[in-house]
Amino acid sequence: MPMHTDAALLSPCLKAGAPRAHLVVWGFWPYGGDGGKNRPLLVLSMDESTGRLELVYGSSQHVCEVRPSESDIKSEFLVTQPGEKAIAGLAKPTRFDLKKRMLVSSDGYTVIGHARTNAMLCRIGKAAKAADLY
């Protein structure tokens, strides 16, 4: 279950017209077939014309740091430090695998935090490059 984040932290992210990239949401991730699970997900982008989100898989399992907030897998973005976990609305250290993405309607996803600090955005950029997103 996600940690509840102070509404004051999120208010700048939720203003009308604000970009939705780099929000952390709680919602369903399918495993293929009929299975799936609610989990933290990183919004990589949002198509404003359709409202569809590009989401990145998140998990608190198998978080492996080689240095603080740096994964042994280059295409992963980690949120492990207490201050960053609070901003992102996460109770546990979490990894987001930028090689695991899906496009979905924005319905059914709840914003729990964001990953918009300069340090977080820099690490997301490095993981995106490693995942061959640009």
C-alpha cells in the first residue's frame, strides 16, 4: 500500500495544465493473462490529446544499490533515500524499470507523489538512455 503524501507536496504537480510526467501513481500492472497487481508506477509521459499515460513498472523487491540511489541495472531508476521516498509517496525503497512500460488510460490511477527533484530527474534521464528511450 502506498504511503500517504502531504497534499502540499503534490499541489504544484496537480494544477490544471501541469505536465504529468514524473508523477508517481498507484495502480494496476497486468502480468499477462488474468493476473496482475496494484503497485507504484512512474508516469514517464502523458499524451494530452488522449489522456493516455506511459507508465513504468515499479517494485520494492530486488532493489540493489551499488551506490546510494544507483542500481546495478542501468535501466532502473531507484528511490531509496528517506527524503526522496517521502516526496515520491513510497514507504519502501523502490526500483522503476524503464524497460518495462505500458500505455494506459489515466482512469484508475491515483497520484501518490512525484519524482521531480533535480537529482531524481537526472537519474531518470540516465535510466531512460540506458533503456534506449532516446
